[in-house]
Amino acid sequence: MRVNALRLPYNEAYFYGASNNIAQRDNMRGKTDRSHGINSTDDAQEKDKDGIKAKEEEQAKDKTEKDRFTKEELREIEALKKRDQEVKQHEIAHIAAGGIYVRGGANFQYELGPDGRRYAVSGEVSIDTSEEPRPEATVRKMRIVQRAALAPKDPSPQDRRVAAQAAIKASRAMAEIMKQAMAEKRQERAEAEKKDENSENASNKKGGIISIYA
């Protein structure tokens, strides 16, 4: 962990589309438009056929993938997918709670799976934990840092350490606020006492005049 920084996991998701299926569907619809025209019934039937075809292709892809890898490799791929998702959810929670104090994006460490894809297995994000010039601002900031550190459902030991450090800084700032408040009260009391003393002296001077007649 860098000084004044919180580092936590994150990951990156990969999305794979079925662009070929979309192109095929568009071509089929284009031919239908030119030769027969389109009505709602034909369109619905064609969508059903496309859906069935896409499902069959997906099943064929899964079967091909299972044929390509051993059982151990398939288990490893599933474990990497699960870890990738957990890392992403963990870090999203930190970023969402950290708000303006999150510094930059997340850094990731990847592992290459048997399928040739990269899966995030760990990562980190930085959050500003420096104290502010005013103790009141420091208290507010440290509370946000604490929430950010403990935002995931399974905070890591590092997360808990950062939360503990933020709590210490918040307590120190609260003590400073109380110290300032006490100093202000003492000053107010001293000023009030001085004012009362001046008033009393003024009254004594007025009451101390004695007239002497010969």
C-alpha cells in the first residue's frame, strides 16, 4: 500500500457477441423484404427460427469447448471465471463508495486460462487518505474512506487495515475539534469575566463619591 493510498482488487469483464448470427439474420430479412415482403407473422416466425438457431449454435460451441479441454482444464476455466467475477464485484464496491477520493482507475493482475483468455485474479485501486487542513473536513473524509474500505461483502485484511487507519485519523481530528471548542469556551468565559469585572469597577467608582460639607 502506498502512503495515503488504499489498494484493493478489481477486474475487467470480457464480452463476446454473436455478430455472425446478427449478420445472417439481417441478410435473411433483406432477402425476405425483396422477394415476399414482411408481415408481423412472418417476422415473428423468423425471430423464433433465429432464436432456435442461436441456441443450437451456443450448445454446439459448449460441446466443442468441452471436447477441446480436459476435465481439469474445464474446472480451472470455471474457477478463473468465478474469480474474475468476484474481483470485479469487490472493486466496484470500493469505487462506488470511495467517490471523489478514488484516485485513477484500477490496476489488475491477470492469469491466462487454458482457453487462451485472460482472467483478472487480483488488482488494486488507490484512494486518498490524507488528512485535510480543517479537522471537520478530515472527519468527513475519513468516514467515507472507512465506508469505501469496508464496502465489499468480504473485506480483505488490507481493507480492514485501511479502515482502521482512517478511524484513527478521524478520532484524532475529533479530538482536535473538541480541543478547539474547549479553547473557545475558555476564551468566552475569560471575556465574560473581564466584562463583568469592568462593569463592577465602574459601579464602585460611581458609588464611592463622598460629599463633605464644612
